[in-house]
Amino acid sequence: MSHVRLAEIIQKRHAVIGVVGLGYVGLPLIRAFTAAGFRCMGFDVDQTKVDKLRAGESYIKHIDSAAIGQLIREKKLEPTADMSRLSEPDCIIICVPTPLNESRDPDLSYIEGTAHSIAKTLRKGQLIVLESTTHPTTTRVNVWPVLEATGLKCGADYFLAFSPEREDPGNPTFHAATIPKVVGGFDEKSGDLACAMYSHAVVNVVRASSMEVAEACKILENTYRAVNIALVNELKILYDKLGIDVWEVIEAAKTKPFGFQPFYPGPGLGGHCIPIDPFYLTWLARKHGEQTRFIELAGEINTHMPHYVVGRLAEFLNDQRKPINGSKVAILGVAYKKDIDDPRESPSFELLRLLRERGAELSYNDPHVPTLPRMRHYPDLPAMHSQALTADYLEAQDCVLIATDHSAYDYDFIVEHSRLVVDTRNATKAVKCGRQNIRKA
Ligand SMILES: NC(=O)c1ccc[n+]([C@@H]2O[C@H](COP(=O)([O-])OP(=O)(O)OC[C@H]3O[C@@H](n4cnc5c(N)ncnc54)[C@H](O)[C@@H]3O)[C@@H](O)[C@H]2O)c1
């Protein structure tokens, strides 16, 4: 199939879209393409996920099970763990994980594994787009040679592009279809085809001159967040010493109509992206004999935040003549940010670890995370279940530590029934009664 034919079926929305990796990114993307009238195939190595989707069940809180069920019944989505069927879709979008390995270097094994799976069945007229967040040159260095080894030629037989995913789970304003998409092609034809495909499903497609520009763009976006969050985290510590509330300062500063964008401090960074992606660039910089000092410094400051919070919590308990050792501490929120069910890289795990080390009697509540999942880096944390947030439960605690500012929380109720609330998110800002029991950290 020539690129003309592929362009034609994309134009008519007859092209089948295959999404590899049905996680927080892949599933919303399928929703955007099916909503645009395309038939989708979903590929994942996790058979449990495939089975759930086939049964019309979503495993991601903000993706509705009923909507998945309807897509399955109407045959608009076919989930499968059978990678030999990668020959069937006309366009394949890769959304697999890009974590760091034990030595905090990029782990590209998921991307490379997927490239090998695609290569096994690669046929003429397929478009392959990598969406996983990664450092510039990955598509050209780690994907293209694997596909090229099949003997097919990129730009003539098959087509290749990179388009970073900007999904923001839990964001009520933006979702996959309403977030502009940056696209960089291996060559002109690949770029044209990828832009044409996305233009049906997303609000705006921004053409980059190369795959590398598109790759670098995503890392810039995430580094920008990591650095700015580190800045306000550092200022939080200083301003607190000066008796100035950093959140009030940010509210005041953001009234400037230009040149300032607000970022907010917290107990540390979390999630699959901001604490990880900038270090892909650091690794690449090292390879080129360069440094990424902003990234390293931001990492240092953000990693220190849980230690700062626990230090402050110890001082607040001390004011009440209590040591951490033996005190009952309830953590509110183990998801890495508000209103989502994703605990990956959440600073709450580090808070739990530090408090446990100091002898606190720990429990937690999170309306979105009923059971504390096992985390690779925290093998010693005991199995825990989210506790009901009753008046009795709160009154039994020596300290309630707000780590994630979920909207579902009734902060008036929490403050009313707690002896000491340590608030790392300024979640209690609107609470009127009982403010003498609130401490910010
Ligand atoms: N979660 C976010 O908010 C977000 C936002 C923007 C970008 N990203 C990036 O998108 C990518 C995917 O992230 P995610 O949060 O969706 O991850 P995820 O862990 O939720 O989903 C990834 C899925 O890929 C599957 N998978 C792993 N290896 C596979 C293989 N070889 N073949 C097929 N499936 C495979 C896993 O089973 C999993 O279901 C990452 O690069 C991430 O950095 C994530």
C-alpha cells in the first residue's frame, strides 16, 4: 500500500488504529480515535488488562467502564495480547512505559521490545508513531534501525514519526482530544501522514520539523515543570522561616497578567513523568560531555521535600510534647496528585517510609486508592488498606498529614475532628474553624 492509499484511508477514517500499551495514555487515546470514527485495536502484554477491557471494564478511574463496554459491543475496539496481530492496524501508536532503571538511567527496553514486536509483522503501508516520553534521538536510534532491519524502507514502504503524549490524568479541563499534538516525522511523507491521522482526533496538530524536535519538546515541558516546582519548594522553606505563607505569595504573584505562571509546592514530586523524564535528558547530556545542572538541582530539592515535611511534622508534634515514635499519624492521599488513582512515584510512600523508620503508628486514607499497592522501592512497607475517614478515626490520631489534596475531602470536617493537621498542599485554605490546629509544611 502506498502512502497515497494510506493517506486516503486515513482521510476517510477507514484506517485501523492500533495502540500498543493500554495504560493511562493508551486508553484515553483510543477514546479520542474511536470518538473520531476510527476502529481501534488495543495491544497489551498484560492479559489481565485485555480481559478486563473485553469484559467492558475499565481499570482507570477517569475512563468510564460503560463507554468501554459500548466500544467493545459496537466492535470499535478490539483489545488483544496477541502481538502477531500487529500486522492488522494501518497505523500503530506506541504508548509503553519509559521508566528509569536501578542506576537512574533510561530504561528503553519497553520501546525496543515493542519495536521488535512490530518489526516481526511490519508490512508496506503502515505508519508507526512513538508517543512514549523519551530523550531526543530515541525514535531514530532505538526504533528506526529495528524496523529497517526488516528490509522495508522508511518513507517509501512504511512511515515513522514521534508525537509526545501530553495526557494529564484527572485534569477536568483537558483530555486527549482537546490537547494540541506536536508531531515530527522521519521524513516529509511520514510527518504528513501522522499529522493527517491526529488531525481527525485532536483539536490541533503542531508540525515539528523533525522527530528530534518533537522528542525534545516533551522533555522541555516536563523539565520546565520540575524546575519551577523545585523553585517554589525551596522558597516554601525559606518563606516559612521568615513567617511568610508561600501560597499567599503565589496567589499574589499570579495576578501579574504576563511573565509569571504559578507552580505550587508540595511534599515532593510524584507520577510517572515529572520525577523521571528530565533524567532521560541528563543521561543524554552525560553521553555528550554536557551537564544539566538545573535538572540535577531540581531533582535534589524535590527529593528532599518529604524529609523536610517529616522534620516539620516532628517539630509540630514536639510542640505538643510528643515524639514521632509511638504517635499515630494518618496520611491523607497516597495518589501522586489530586483526584486520580495513580500512586506511581507518589511522595506519600517516602513519607510513610520516613515516618515508619521513626516509629510512627501509621495508617492512611485515599478515596481513590483502597489498598496500598506494593512498590518496588518500598518493599518493607506493610500491607495497608484505606481507613474510613470518620470522626472517631480522626480523633484517635496524633497527627493528620495531608499529602494529596483530593477534592473529595471535607476539609472542614477533617480539621474539626483532628488534633493536629499538617497540610503540605494548602488544602485547608478555606477552613474557617479550628485553624489553630493547622500547620503548613
Ligand atoms: N501517565 C501520564 O500521565 C503520562 C503523560 C504523558 C506521557 N506519559 C508517557 O506515556 C508513556 C506511557 O505511560 P502510561 O502512564 O500510559 O504507562 P502505563 O504503565 O499506565 O501503561 C503502559 C502499558 O504498556 C504495557 N506494555 C508494557 N510493555 C509492553 C509491550 N512490550 N507491548 C505492549 N504493551 C506493553 C503495560 O502492560 C501497560 O499496560 C510513558 O512513556 C509515559 O512517560 C504518561
